Amino acid sequence: MGGIFFAPNPVLTFYMPVGSALPCGPVYLLMLAKVQKRWAASILGARTKLLLILLCVLSAMAAPSLYFQFTLVALIGLFSALSGRWRYALRGIIAYALICAFTVWFMGVLRGTWRTMFVAFLGLVHKVYACGMLAGLVISTTKVGEFLSAMARLRISKKLTIPIAVMLRYLPTIREDWHFIKNAMRLRDVSPTLWGFLKAPAMTVNCIYVPLLTAASKAADELSIASVTRGIENPKSRTCLVEIQMRAADWLSAALFLAFLVTELICKGAAV
């Protein structure tokens, strides 16, 4: 539509691309920008997400019982649902509910050495599960550029931020390659499951590890080249289209997790 004013005139025809680009450019940029839902967890800043991970680790360590652990997982599931990842939240909560039921059943059945061994193993699972669930949500909702800008605002050394930024880009790439590898294995009539490994362990290992290691090495090279091209080693301060600041949703989320941690500490102290 912008070029319609220049197209009929032979003298001004060569201005038509410029006229087309001027109104279309801003519209295209607005389409590329992800306008996120109000009060969604995905609008939380990278600094807030790191703070939530820290509070989640402390909450998991200080949880006095399984009820608090399950409440923490349900709280993380709520944030996942608010960010639009309700399937992730549902799967995470159901899986942890099964783990809790399994734990309660085992504690009532087993005795002696087996009980001690499973208590240590299941205790580690309960401490790590909530942290891993929140970390998965943070990785899937945080852009690398936004993360680097937030870390630059906190004046954190690039020796720490660059490896974390590469990890944020590396994990989704490997997950995508893993889907391709599974499809290729099914074409060769090799099942990428535990039963397939028991039936043909050598073939399964060969079909998984060889292409996975090759893809991982290739992805690492591509990510390194892309990072250097985007100026990750530039000594000047970074800029970001997303405004890095603490909003109401950030303060509310941090206050909610902090209140949960304080409640755990109070209940734990009262029990002692």
C-alpha cells in the first residue's frame, strides 16, 4: 500500500520499494515482538527468575515435610500455567504426586537396610524435583539476549554469564536433535526405549550416542559462531529491546516465594 503512490508515475517508480518498506517495516517488527499476556509468568525479568530459583532451592532444603514439597511444586505449576505452559504444569504436578504416593507406600512397607537406602534416594529426588521443574520453566521462557542484558545490569562477570547463555541455547537445540534421532531410529526399526535397549543394547547405544555426540559437537560450533557474530565478546554495554526493570509481577512473585520460605522456617522451628 505504501508503494501505490509511486507506482503509477514512471519518474517515481524507483521510490516504490522505499514507500512499501516504510509502513511495512514497523508492522513487521511489531509482529516479531512477542507481546506477552498480562500477569503471565513469562513477563518476569531474568533477575527475578534467578531469584526465584534461589528461593526455590532454599525452600526445597528447608521443607519440613512432603506437604510443603508438594505445595512448592504446585506453586511452580501455577506459574507454569500462568505462562501458558499448562501441559508442563499438569505433567509436573501429576508426576510429583505419583512420586509422593510411591514414597508414602514404600515408607510403610519397607524396613531395615532397604528402607534406609530408599529414604536417601527418594529424599534426593524430593529436594531436586521442584528446582528442576522451575529451572525448566525458566529456560523455556527466558531469551538469551534478555538474560545477558539483565546480567550486565547486575554487573556480573562475562566468565559466568557467557557459559549460562550458551547453556540456554544449547539445551533446546539438543532436544530438537533428539527428536530427529528418535525418528531416524524408528525408520531403522530400532526402538529408543528401555525395552528396545534390553532387546538390542549394542544397536541402541550405537544409534543414540553416535549421532547425539555428532549433533552436540556441531551445535556447539554453530552456537559459538553465532555468539561471536552477535557480538557477545563486545566490551561495550549491551542494549536490549525489552525494558529491564522490576515490575509489579516481579515483586509479587518474589514476595510469594519468600513468604513460602519464611512459613517453612517457622513451621520447622516450631516442630523442633
